[in-house]
Amino acid sequence: MHFRFLAAAFWIVLAGFFAWDWTHSAPVNVRTEPPLIAAGSGVAPSGGHCASTF
Amino acid sequence: MKRFPLAILIAAFCVFLAWSVALRQALLFLVGIGLGAVLAGARFGFTTGWRRLIEQRDPSGVLAQLVLLAVAAAVSMPLLAAYPTDLGAALGPPSISLLVGAFVFGACMQVADGCGSGTLYKAGLGIPLNMAILPVFAIGSFLGSATLDRWLALGAMPPYGLVTHFGAPVALLLTLAGLALVGFGVVRWSGRSAPLWNRKLLWGAVLLAALAVLNLVIAGQPWGIVYGFGLWAAKIAAAAHLFDPSANPFWSEPVNAATLAQSVFLDVTSITNIGILAGALWIAAGKPAAAAKPMNGTQWAVGLVAGLLLGYSSRLAFGCNIGAMVSGISTGSLHGWIWVPMAFLGSLIGVRVRRHYAF
């Protein structure tokens, strides 16, 4: 029973975090959205990655 | 929750991403769902594959992982050569940090029974330990990123990319030869004591490779997991005024500072992580709830400490089994080839710790 509670708490906290983040982060400017497909777009990748040192 | 209402929720979130964030992010969310569904559906565990090889001399899990690496490399390397400015490899620096991080990660993933992808899909499946580990994994990942500069100061070489140095054909040949060598060693070690191939794992390997390539083509960067975790914890730490990103060498870098300021829904690794959780949840929704093995207090404490160290060490190692091993090796990064033996050495210790605490 307490595992069901843990699962419910997990998803509620996760959803709560994403909702909080959405309201507290800089608004998304949909006019500057990244290309749908990076390959062939001519735009260099700009996101963070686990392997990057920066 | 039943599959149908869950599918509606997932579809609604996908539409929200497409409408309010970016079409690319909606597409990457779908890729993440595919990754989560395949990982959970095929029970494709990197940790379990290594443990079964060590403890039971069963090579099927590791051989499936080698197939995944070979298929992903065979497609990714020519793509990287064809689109050198649009697509980037998972290049981490060979360093003291990498050696220490990969060793600790390999040990802890056995104790915590999940690597980067394993923790995500098992949390999505509702396995209690992995659900509890995910937040501490994120804290560890954040702490690792925040102290990365000090680890790099101990000694590091510039990242080395096989595709850049040799071109795609030679890089692919070298990679396939390396994977074949590892496969030969694994088969010799197993002594044919178990079947070499597992059909479900092989299908899982091919599907995961296809989805990893899709991630690269769409996002421009290879599949990763732990960057997203560190970002989530960094956001909370910064909002709680526990941490000043502008004073930290890693988080004050323009790329990371920008990522920290924007919604996590715009971050590539975060959105595929959310997709993996959703994909695994969808798989779990179609099956009766599995009875979780009860754990005592010591096991919980050891598991959570291992989870924290998993996060910390994955940043030191420039990726987990996904960011460093799958993405590193399949995109020709030397650091992936250093990560694997160090993590395997760690796993040799980890399986003993796991046995000691009777997990």
C-alpha cells in the first residue's frame, strides 16, 4: 500500500516541479524555435550534453 | 492508471509541447516515449546485462548492448561526417575525472540496480527504490556539475573524436573492430555456459539504436540523460538561493546559464527523460502491478547513497551508460572507450557490495 503512495507522491512531485518551472522560467518565444530536424538545417547544436565540459 | 486515459494525457502533453514550446521538442518527447517503452518492454537493462555476465557468465545482455553500439555507430558516424556543423558527437575529455567517475558509477549502478536509463525506466515502471533514487540522482548530478572544474584541474586531455581525426569509414571500422574484440572476449569469458543471444534483447538493441540515431538527427546532439537531471536540481537550488550559478564555472557558461533560465521543456535531455518516464509508465499501465521486494532500512540507506553517487560520478565521467557509453562510442568519442573498462571494474566491486547487503 505504501508503495502506491510512493508512486503517487513521485508523479505529483514531478508534475509539480514541471508546473513550477514552467511558470517561473523565461517565457518561450515560439518565433525563435529550433529547427524541426537538426540534420541539414545549417544550425549548430546549442544544448547542454552530459559529455560536454561547458 | 489504464493505458487509454494515460495515452490521452501523453497526447495532450505532446500537443502542448508542439503548440507552446517547439515542434522539435514534441518530436523528441515521442522519441523519448519510444526509448522508455523499448527499455521497459524489453527490460533492456545495461546494469543487469553486466551483472549477469559477471555472476552467471551469461553474455546475452552484453552482446545485445554491443549490437546496439554497432548499429548506432554504423548510422551515426556517416551522419556526423555528412553534417559536421549541424550534428555534434558526445565528446568528453579523457581525464582523471573520467577514470574516477566511471569506476564509481560502475560500482554504484550495481548497488542501485539501475544506471542512467535504468533508473529512469524503472522509476517509470513504479519500482520503489528507483523512484526514490531519481531525486538524489539529480542532486548528485548537480553537485558533480558544480564541482567539475576542480576535477578537471587534476588533469585532462582535449576530447578526441574518431570521426574528426580519421573520417567516418575508418572511425566506423575501428569502432566495429573494437566492439568485435570485446564481443570475442565476452564469449570466451562466458564459456558458452548460457545462450549467446536473446531475441527480445536483440530487438530492443536494434530499436534503441534507431531511436538514438533519431535523437541525433532531430536534436543535433546524441542521446543523453544526466545533464537533464543536474539541470532540474540546479534550478531548485538556484531558486532556493542555495547556489549562485553566476559564480560557478560550469553553470555560468553561456550554454548552461541560458538552459538554466529557460523552461526545462526546451532542454533536449530533459524532454527525452520525461518521454522515457512516460513510455515506461505506459508499459507498466498495461500490466498487473508487480509485488515489490520488501527492503530493510539499511538497504534503503545504501541504495540512496549509491543513487547520490551515481549522479555525482556520472558528471565526473562525462555521461552515464547512455551519454558516455552508447552516445560516446557510437559517435566516435575516445572517452566512451575509457568509460567502459573503468565502469566494468567498478561493477566487479558493485556486485559484491550488492550481495553483501542482500539486495
